[in-house]
Amino acid sequence: MISFTFAACFAMKTSSESAVQQPLGRILSQLGRNYLRQLNTELSYLDIDRNYYALLLINEGKGNITQNELAAKLESDKVSMVRIIDYLTEKGYVNRIRSSSDKRKYCLTLTPKGIQAIPGIKEAIQKATTVALCGMEASQIAFFMQSLDIIKSNLKKANNTAL
């Protein structure tokens, strides 16, 4: 089933068949790096240079989100999640608090420094998104976001089928 779908998708003709095209992953990676560079510029006053979205999710969890739950939301493996939390803890943005209901789990909370950073992070994400989508009509933005969701879903299905 996957091979048929895969073949059908690639049977579509492009306008520049003879030109060597960059792989989709490379284009998305470049987009991500440029977006993060814009965020880092906006948030240069903070002493962190990544993991801004993790702070927003921890804040949203209101002290009830565990490392595993955060890893699931970020679609990150557990080892990477430990590194992220260690980094944010060392920088003074996050605390790990042992769960009262399950002593094996730690819930994540923001420190006062982390809470203070949230409005600026939200504003910077809005600005970076505005810069990234400048010149696009609302319908183009909606189509772009829907397209990204479809691509993500297609790749998840393909990866789950391959396992």
C-alpha cells in the first residue's frame, strides 16, 4: 500500500523536472534554522538560545506536566528531553518537583525567571512568524499550514508502517 502511494505521489510532474531540487527535509531544516535565528535575535536579552517552546508548554502545564508528557508534546526522545530540562534548569528557568502521587515522576514548573520570560517569548514567536509569513495572504497561510499538517501526517504514517 505504501509503495503504491509513494509511487503515485512521485508520478506527479514538476515545472522544473530537469533542475536538481533540494530535498524537502533540507528545505524545512533551513527554514527551521532561519526561524530560530530570528527568534534568537528577538530574544537575545535572555540567557538561553533554544527551547523557548518547551517553556511555553511547561507554563501551560501549570506544574502538572512531567518530562515524559513534555517529550510527547515536543515529539522528542527521553534522552533529548533530559538534556533540554537540564539546560533550562541550569539556566534557572525550570524546576523539577517530585510528584506527590507518584514518587518516580517529576513535574516541571517554571521558576520566577521562567514565568517572567513567557510574555517576551510569546511576543517574539509572533514577530518571527509575522516576518516569516510576510507577503502571504490569509488563504495562502491557511493552505501552507494545512499542507504542513498533511506532510507531517504522511511521514508519521510512513514511519509507523516501516516499523
